[in-house]
Amino acid sequence: MEVNIHEAKTHLSRLLERVALGEEVVIAKAGKPVAKLVAVHQPKTRIFGSAKGEFVVPDNFDAPDPEIERLFHEGDLFPGGHSTK
């Protein structure tokens, strides 16, 4: 929806209600858009420890993985046979 500045000043409360419902309102001056009213989305509050008991971190979580180490040291730089030369 697009409104002119005078209409925006006159009906700001109504426009904000529409914006709160998800609509965007463009404010124009002399027919040219100059601003957009959009809803402000508040970030959800995170509760520390809310996932407790939903998963278990294994004891070897940060242990070296021999296969990854082998690929890192011996693997192809460009898989698929592409040469670096």
C-alpha cells in the first residue's frame, strides 16, 4: 500500500495497525516513494539450558578423526583428478 505524507500523518495509527499485521506501507512525496513502514520483529528470548537432556555430547567429540586427518594430509587438493600444475 502506498500513501502520501498528509494521509500518513492523518492516519498514522491505522497504518501502524496494518503494519503490525504484516503489511508494508510506502510513504510517498509528490508520488515518489520516500519511506517504508514495516513491522519490527523482536528476537525471541533464548533460555539457557532449555535443550538439556535432548542430546548427549560423546566423550570423543573433539578427538582427532583418522580419516579426516588422512584426507587433510594426503588427499587431493582438487578432487576429481584436477591437477594444480
